[in-house]
Amino acid sequence: MSTSIENEPTIDIHRQSAQALYLWGGFIVLAVIINGTIPFVLGFDLHTWTYSPLKEAAFNLIIYGGLFLVVPLTLTKGWAIVRRPSFFLPLVAAVLAITLRTLFRPIAALAVIILIYLH
């Protein structure tokens, strides 16, 4: 007979697997929007858009900063911890560092240092 203690890790693994699947699905949708839909709607030349700083900054902010930094930390730590100023302000600084790496590449190292601090 199985107890609730034995089933709890399995349920957690299934929940985490579903969250990871949704996250990757979100990545694919957002990547298509940023790489194809936005330049099409705005009438940009796709070649020009691909190498534009605006596209790179948008990708850094939305995909790397939001989807692959903020969302996993929120899922792992919980909203109660993320919304605390001692956690939220360094997280915003890390997202800004990731976004501004378009202009100054070494600033991305700041995001790594902040991530170490947050864990």
C-alpha cells in the first residue's frame, strides 16, 4: 500500500515536468513572434531585423531575462519570496544586466553573480 509521502515526490516531478514543458512551449511561441511576426507586422526586412540591436535587446529581455530567469526562479522559490525587496531588486538588476549585454557584453557577468546571490 502506498502512502501519501511516497506519492508526493512523484506528483512534484509531474508538476515540474509540466511546468518545464509549458516554459519551452512559451519559448517557441515567443521566439516565433520576436523572430518572424514582429518584423512581418512592422514591415521590416527580415535580414535587417535579424541583426538589429532592437531585436537582440527584445530577445534578451523577454526570453533570457523573463522566460529563462524570472519564471524559473518564481516557480522554484515561490512568489512570496520573489516579491520581497531583498530578492526582487537584485532580480531586476540581473534582468537589466542580461538586457544591456547587447550594449556592453561583460555586464552579463553581473547577472551570474546576482544569480549566485539569489540562490
